[in-house]
Amino acid sequence: MRNKILRFAVLAIFASAIAVSCSKEDDELVQKPNESQWTVRPDFATLDTRPQDIIEQFTLTEKDADLVKVDENTPKGAKYALVIGISDYSGTQYDLQYCDDDATDWKNRLVKEGYSVTILLNRNATSANIQSAINSLVSKAAAGTEIAFCYSGHGSNGNIVTTDLYYISSSWFKTKFSTAKSTKMMFCFDACQIGAMKTALKATGRVVAVASSTTTYSYDGDATMKNGVFTYYQMYGFDYKGYIYLEPDCSYACTQMKSWASARGLTVAPSYVDSYSGNFDL
């Protein structure tokens, strides 16, 4: 009888130990954070299966860019911005992750700095709406005003891509902003293969930042970042590094994105061009 009791006690202790061990393993599984991975923002042309003649019909170049007349009566010192973020594209296979978050963060940042901001998100960022909003922005780019333009979404060969799958080229942007008279303008593009915008929009009084070169990609960060990688470090620079001026913030974002990519075996080429005289404070 004593032996049976002893065997029962040993089995009970062993079972209890197993239960405790399983409980700890379960707790570790429950407490383990979601490891949502970063994702590439690919060259949109690699996803676009439409016939070439259709793609050409959906591409806007300088030939499609009517010049905009600047309203000289725009108040001096006024600040205007257009922010575009597209995560939700026509057809779910084209969707991205944090582009709309990028745009929302830029809007909040610019509003804080005194800009009147127009924001186009996801399915509202159609070709027609973007063209109209840019026409309005350029019309306000009189001497003495401050202008900002930010885009996050798909890119391809120097084009941004609208939610309804139009390509709007760097040459279109160059022509549209050619009539602007503001001598304080900033542009930011968080998209792949968007480097041509830096060359096209370069002009006196402008800072142009791009997340990629003409051949490299940009990336959506993970769930802890909840931004495109380039935009994440731009926001981090303003919020936590105490940057007041745009130039050191852009430099920080470029350096940090390169470090982030290197740690993951990726190649990136963020950059910016500064043609503004002095320090560009938003």
C-alpha cells in the first residue's frame, strides 16, 4: 500500500512538473510579439500586366501638363502643402502597407508647422484628383509663400502611380512646377525608382528628398515602425532627434535607412538635393 502511495506521489509530481513546463512554454508563445516583416515597395511596372498600348494611355508626361498661372494675390507668408499616400490601389494585388500612414504623419507635421494641408489618401488619390490638387498648389506658389509636396506609394522609372493606376512622370511634375515663383519649396517622395524626381524638380529655393534612386527600391517598415522606412526616419528625426531644419533631418533619414538596409542585406539609395539658401525650417 505504501509503495502504491509513493508511486502515485512521484507520478503526481512529474505530471505537475510537465504542466508547469508547458504553461511556461505557452506563456512564452503568447507573450512573443508579432514579428511582422518589412516589405519591398516594388517597381510597379513589374506588377502591371496591362497591354503596353493601354499603359501608354495611362501615362502622363510633359505633353499632358498644361502650365498653371500663379495667383499673385496669394498672401505673403502663407504656407500650403499637398500630401498623398496610397496603400489601397485598384486591385488588391497592388496594395502597399503604410503609405497612408506616411501621408497622415506628414500632414500632422505640416499642420503643426502652420501649413494649410490638402491630403489625398488611398482611393481618393485618383489621377484626376491629384492633377487638380497639384494645379491648385502651384497656383498658390507665389513669391513669399512656402510650398510642400509629399508622396508615398508605388513608383516606377521616375513615375508616381495613382490609385486608379495612372503613371505620372517626373517630366510632368517638372513642367507643372515650372511656373511656381515661391523660393521656399520642399518635395518628398517615398517610393521605388523615384530618383528622377530629384533631378526634375531641382531649382533654386527647393529641397527635394527621395527614398530611392532611378533603379533601387523603397520599403515598408515592420509593425513597430508603421511607416515607410524613409518616412519613419524622417519623422523620428523631427520627433526624437530634435531637428528643426529640413536638411539635417533628410541627412539623418538617408543615413539611417542605409544602416537599416545594410543590416538586412538590402541595397538602398535615399538622397536629397538642397538648393535652398540657408536653413530650411518647415
